[in-house]
Amino acid sequence: MRKQVGFTLIEIAIVLVIIGLLLGGILKGQELITGARVRNLISQQDGVKAAFFGFQDRYRAYPGDYAQAGQNIAAVAGNGNGNGRVESGGTPSEQLLVWDHLSHAGFITGTYSASGAASFSSATNPINPYNIFIDLVYDANYYGIGTVGQRHNVKTGSEIPVEIIAEVDRKVDDGNAATGGFRGSQYQTGGGLSVCWDAAGNWLSISGQASCGGASLL
């Protein structure tokens, strides 16, 4: 009779252990990547907020809105109107001048210029880790339950997976897109409500939505 050849229980157990280790390594690697992306977004938002308030402390005006920027900061593209709000509109708009003022005053790395610019570009705005422009402006284009009103806010930009932006909110705020100092941004592709968060502000972390965004209120 021909002797049957097969795997022993020990061999099968070893294979299962190896598969388990490989899967564990993959999951741990994904966890590390997610954590790094979350920290990167948080660091970027914190850096912009610190620059915004540092500029205000030095010049007693908001970057982008500063009416004497041309007299006191070398090489800036222009002045704001000094009404206490970083607004869109105009050429160049204060929404673009804000990065011009911050970079030429030394509050952020890189050099951005709003000279002759009419829209966002790599020359006017910094980008998030997903290669989308971030924005600092006075508006009410962020999610909130009830009347929120216009505020200065720093938008993360879009193209951020929902599970990443939800984790950012959990780490820096209350984990709800509708409340607190970090809200869901309504500028991401596809809209926010029912795509990235529900009516109560709960992030739809398991939806797989690949393009969400948030806004840090100032």
C-alpha cells in the first residue's frame, strides 16, 4: 500500500501562527499609518492657529485683514480692509492675503504670495496631507446644530477619509461634527450631512467615505 502523505497538526499550527503574525503586522502597520496621518492633520491645524494668534498679538490685527501690512511687513502683496474679518472677494482676496501675510511675517514655513492671484494655488495656499488646499476665512460654512453664526475658522481641506477626520475630532475635541471647537466642514466633495456625518453630528466612520473635511473654529 502507498503511504499517505499529509500535514501534521504541528505543521498546520505553525502555518496558522505565521498567518496570524502576518495579519497582525499588516493591521498594526495600518494603525501606525492612520495614527501618523491623524497627528499630521492635528499638527497642521495647531500650527495655523498658533500663527494666526501670534500674528494678532504682534500686529494687533488679523493676517489677511491687516490694513498696514504693506508698511510693516516686507514684500507682501497688499493690505486688508481692517474690518476685523478675513473675507473672500476682491483681488487679491483677504482669504489669500492671510497666507501672504503669515509667511512674509515669518509665522509659517514656506513663502506664499497673493500678488495677482484670483484663486487658490500652490503659490497662494498651503496644502493638507492629501494635496488639497487648506483655508482660513470668516464664514459659517461648517456644520452645527442650531444657529452657529460666522466665525474665523481653519478648514482642513477635503479628500480626507472619514475615519481619519473622525479620529482628529476625537483627539482634539468632542468627537462630534456638529458641536465643539472642531466641526465638520461643508466644503468636501459630495457634501457633509448623510455622507460624512449624520444629523446629530455623529461621524459615519464605517461608511468608507473618502472625501471629508473639518474646520477648527478660532
